[in-house]
Amino acid sequence: MNTSRLETTDIFRGAFFLCMGGALSCVKFRRDGRKNASFLFTGPDLDRHDRDYMNGQARVNPLQLKESLNRLRDILFERLREKEGRYDCDRQRNHRGRQIRR
């Protein structure tokens, strides 16, 4: 069993790695006109699991995959809030003074 490191921007692939025993090491953000996040995973046999995933031969418990996907989304949005602030993109909050009250 070898320990490997893999980075992906695919949240479904990342959830699969979590199901297969991978550990999320970090989430990186890049800015090139749009927001991109990449997930770095470490764990045993990730290269083999990645080959199975890419070949369509991967098997996983669907409930575990759903839970892993939700966990990654939670982590992603938490990191985004920490990085940019909670209301940076909230149009309604930014323009609240101009809203008509009824």
C-alpha cells in the first residue's frame, strides 16, 4: 500500500477519494477571471483508485458518496466565507438602503 497525493478541481472525484480513504489536505483557490478551487488529497492507493474512477470501474456506496460530497461542499463554502467575507457578493445586502419597504 503506497501513500499518494492527488489534486483535483472535480468535487465528485474528490468525494470519491474521501470514500476510498483519502484525506483532504487543503483547498486552494485560484483567480483567473473566475473562481476556481482545487482539492488536494493524500492517502493510500489514490493512484489506483483514480485509475478505477477514470476507467469507469470504481464502485462506491452511494450514501457514503453523497455524504462525502456534502462534506466537501461545506468545507468549500466555509473556506470561501473565510477568504472573502460573508456578504461580499450579496446584492440584496449591498443595496438594502435603496429597497422599497412595503
